[in-house]
Amino acid sequence: MSQDAGPVAGSVPDRAKRRGWAIAPFLIFVVMAALFAFALTSGDPSKLPSALIGKPVPQTDFPALEGLLENGQPVPGFHATDLAKGKVSIVNFWASWCVPCIEEHPLLITLKERSGVDIYGVNYKDQPEAGRRFIGRYGNPFTAVGTDRSGRNAIEWGVYGMPETFVIDGAGRIAYKHVGPISKESLEAKLLPVITAAQGKSTPSQ
């Protein structure tokens, strides 16, 4: 008596299952692309999603920008642990080849002056001499300037493109992410209020 051996390899259900797994990454990409397009067309790219809000900053190391000096002394790079010392801080990803970064830079200087927080710059996929020229020409609002030559650290931080700015609370958690260049409006309506709120919640590191 013959018995039902069940579906054989290569049967229709198996092929359908394999096709389902194959198209899953594509569907995820389509959804993320739609969110990205919506945020851009809505005029507010800061609405792009971030899974890192409220979580500790990624454990990344940003080596110093080679040859960058301030008052004759080397400007240091930084590590994620430098962002968890009981003080609210800012991390700004930028590049010399990024036109919106040029437009944003005076507002970073204003942000530093108005908030008093430390701003940590990340020079992204740039040549050292180009990064130094940028700061020499437009000014240095940064407490430290790290580099991300390969772009791997930016991936860890979920960076979409240049520039992007993160508000970090005193415990080293990401409190806010601003996608795209800072404007006068976003400085007043978003960044400064978020910084004030984060300062109210900050506690000295143990």
C-alpha cells in the first residue's frame, strides 16, 4: 500500500516559501524608501524614523582629524564613552563636499554659543586636508573632531546622509535626531528645546 510521503523537494509550497524570503528584503527597502520620500517631500526630513532614540549611542570610535590644531594644540577625536559623562552633548556628522553642511555651519556656531553644550564633529568620508580647510574657512564650533573615513560608524548610527545632528543626554542616550541641515526655525523650535529638556533629565555620571 502506498503512503503519502508529503511535499517533495521543489514542490509548489517550497518554491513559494523561497520566493517569499527572496522578496522580503526588497519589500523592506520599498517601505523605507517610501518613508524617506515622504519625509523629504513633506519638507521635514527630521521625521525620518530612527530606532536609536532613547537608546545608548553605538559603541564607536572616531579617530582625530589628522593635523587639525586649535591654539597650537591637536584637536582630539572621541569615543562613545566621551558622550556619557553626565553632560548633554551634540554629535554632528558633516563633510567638506556637502553643500548643506556649509549652509548649516554658522548655525552650529550659534547653537554652541546659545546652548553651551559640547559639540562633537564627525568628518565623514573626507580627506584630512579637505576637512582642515573646511574648519579653517568656516570656524570650529567643535570640542572634538573625529573622522569616519570608511562610513561604517555612520551606518552604526543610522545616518541617512550629510549633515545629521544628534542630541545626546548625560547618560549617553540619543535624545533626538535631526536629519538634514539645521535651519533657524529648527534651531529655535526643536534643538534648543530638546537640549533644555535633556539637561533637566541629566544626572551626573557615577
